Amino acid sequence: MATDSAARSPAIEGWYTLDDINPHLLGSRCDKCGTYCFPAQSGYCRNPHCDSTEFSEVKLSRRGTLWSYTNACYQPPEPFVAPDPFVPFAIAAVHLEREQMVVLGQVVAPLTVDDLEVGMPMELVLDTLHSDPNGDKIIWKWQPEARA
Amino acid sequence: MSANDIAIIGAGMTQWGKWGRNFAEYGVAAAREALADAGIPWQDITFVSGGATVRCGYPGYVAGATIAQALGWQGAEVNTSYAACASGSQALAAARTKILAGHCDVALVVGADTTPKGFLAPAKGYRPEDPDWVRFYLGITNPTYFALYARRRMALYGDTQEDFAAVKVKNAAIGSQNPRARYTKTFTADDVANSAMVADPLRLMDICATSDGGAALIVASLDYAKKIGKGDAPRVAAISTVTPTFASGTVEMPDIATDSAAAAGIEAINYRSQIPLKAYEEAGIGPEDIDLAEVYDLSTALELDWIEDLKLCEPGQAAHLLRAGDTAVGGKIPVNASGGLACFGEAVPAQALAQVCELTWQLRGEAGPRQVQGANVGITANQGLFGHGSSVIVKR
């Protein structure tokens, strides 16, 4: 397994910043009506009252509240790349206040559903989704907000 | 009686199972049973409306023409509808429109599918533009979504895993009396609790399987129905196949984020609860008029969501109905008297029609040990991918 930080690369290009301290998802915001989209949208606005074609890339809020959560007890099919042996992981649905939207993501290991509670404050972090011979593939994940 | 009603003069359905035969075989079997039930020859059908088979959520085979050819070309007009889980309802809506416009007197509506082998998974490669690919890459499967909704119920309303198990126990008990069901074994709450956890809080027995099966309806103008002595047949009083209105606040397969309700004048909505509104309006009735409901129990917890979304009770009260026995056959408002997806499994293009078949038999008083006493008005509900969902009201 590659551990060299130079071998880290995003699992999905252009969907999030690679800022280890304060990572953000990269979405779009309609220049006319303010509707957000993740992943980013261009060309048309989904708001039926808006005919805008102009959108700006925005960093989405990296903090939100836990809308709901679950886990994956069975190994998901491809294109998921599973470690051998497969290790269950938790999944969070987080509500972003400013964007008024819910975004899914894995929850960082070794946290389990027992560590989660609907309504708790959550924050976005970067973590490894999987590794291949070229290095670690980095993805966004959620975790309960770090307590000071 | 509305001028916009059509009559259901025949219903047919295969047993659900997992045999891997060509979907057209199931479609033909269901269609022949429906034709025999209607007492009319295949040659009298002038419109065949099929629900497209579904492969990994997307349209699969051209069903209407394939099944029409399998029954023997006889010159009918033909249609295939794709609307994910609502495909059967959309095929029914196409037939209704044709009949009400006076372009057709009697139509066959049919849906059938065979379960593809192996996992439901997207095409391979690196394809981040496909939301279905993205979610599987992140390890987010169908049960993930069902479980998020279930956990949300637990947090908001105090539902428990025991409540969810009770849905399975209820549906298995009544489904064991349905000769067309795939699973006819009864289960106890302990059986459910001892099944493997799939996506917390849902266990294997909380989640429906995928199946092979076919369902068919013969629908006709009221004049045609009267002419053949079936003027009192159950009628389709309403079909809703509406999309959500922006912004949908519930994260839906295959997306990894909801719509944003940040723009001025936009509110987050619950799509499921919007689907039956048009059906109630079109039928000119309200939830208080409903005698029984067939809902899409992809998971046990989702049945409880549907009961509230159909407004059969206030939000958060469905588990109370369940605990009181009100949603069982013999209760105040029986839900899934067929046994539901819990006993059938999903055969996507057939399922919405199978729900209407069950209502037809119930309203004719022919449901045997599953019979809901005094069943005069029934409603169906389902929802699938890409903003497709449907609700059908059948009455007599």
C-alpha cells in the first residue's frame, strides 16, 4: 500500500478541495436565484422559476447536522473497491443549513452507528476511499464535529 | 360515477418467483389469465400497453411489442412505457387516455420482468457523470436509502425495530394465504430480529427481494364493459404519475444529494406525499373514503412512511395503527392485503399492475382468506427512480 503523500489523488476529480485541514465539497450556485447543486451544475437551473444559465463554483458548507445515518454491513458491488477482508462502514446524510440540502457520504472509521445520533453536528473531512498501485484515492467523509 | 372512469374487466397475474425465464413468458401467462377473466378473445384487443422491463433502474426490453408478438400479432396498436417503479401505472394511464379519447374500446395493459443474474450494479469504468456509478463507488446501495428513511422515523417518531419487524410479520402472515406470492412462509418477530443486519436499522427480512413475475389488466370503456355484461366491474377512478415539485428534500436513489431549497420562494417537499394528492383530487374522494391500500414496501419501515404519505393517518402515527392491528386484514385500514413486496419481491414493470390486480380482486370480493370486508375503494402507491412514482384509485 502506498503511504507517500505525493501518491494521494482524488477518487473523483473536481468534486472537493484537497485541503486537509478545512476541506470543502465543490458545488455550484445559480447566479440568479441562489440554488445550490452538488455535484456542480452548469447550463440550466433546476428551480422551475429560474431560467438562468450562469453558475458559479462554490465551496459548500463543511459543517451541518446529521439528518440520518446507517451502515453497509455487506460488501457493496463494483465499482466500490473493498478491502480484503471487507470492513463494514457507517454512512451519514448531513443537512447543510445555508444550502438547504442533504449530502451523503461515508463516516470515517472506526466510528460506527453507535457513535451517531440524528441532529448531531457533523463536519467534512478527507479520508482514503481505497488504495490502488498508484496510491491512495481520497474522498470526502463525515464525522461528528470535533469538540474543543 | 365519473365520465373519466374506465372499467377493469379482467385481471391476471403469475405467481412471483425466480426462474430466469424470458420476461415475455410471464407477460403472456398474465395476459392470457386476464383475457380469460374478462371473457374476451385476444383478437378483440385493439391496444397493448406494456411496462418496459427495467435493468439496473434504466429501461430494458421493449415490452409492449414483445408481449404482443408473443401472444400472436393481430394488428393492435402498441405502446411501451418506462417510468421505473411506476411503469405499470404509466402503461395503464396510456390505455386510459386512449379509451377516454374514444380511440380504443378495450386494451391489454401488461408488465413482466425477469431478475437479471448477479448484483444490481452500474456499468464499469470511471463514470462520475452517472450518479448511479458515483453512489456505488462510495458504497451506497439501495438498502442505504431505505435505512436512512427508517432511522429518520425512529428519531422523529420513536418507531422501533420491533415495529418494523411487525410489518414483516403482518405481511408474511397474510401473504402466506396468497397463492401468487413468492414467499408464503410465516415469520415471527424473533425470526426478523435474528436475520442478518444489512443496513442498520434494517435487517435482511426488512428488505424486499427482486423477483420474476407478470401482471396484466384488461381495461375498457364503460360502454364496452356494459355491452359484455360487466357494467359493475371495478373502475379506475384516478391515476397519478406526477413528478416532484422542486425542491425535493428527501435524498433519493441514485443521488448523493437532495435538491437545494435555498432560493427565495422554494420549500423542501416530500415527494411521496405529493403523489396521491392528484389521485384523490381526480377521484373526488379523500383518504377517509379508502378501504384498503397496496403500497410499495421496499422495506418494512417504508410501508409506515406510505401510510402517512397517503394521509391514512397523521405523520408519525403509522406505527400506532400497526400496533393496534388497524393495518392488518380485519383492521380499520388494511395495508398490503396481498402480502406486499415482502412476499412478492420486486418485478418492477409488473408491480404497479399487481397492486391494481389485488384491488380488483378485493373489490370483487374474490380475495378468499385475504378478503377485506366491505372493500369498495382502494388506493395504490409506489415510487422509484428519476422522479417517477404513481398512485391509482380503484372503486366500484
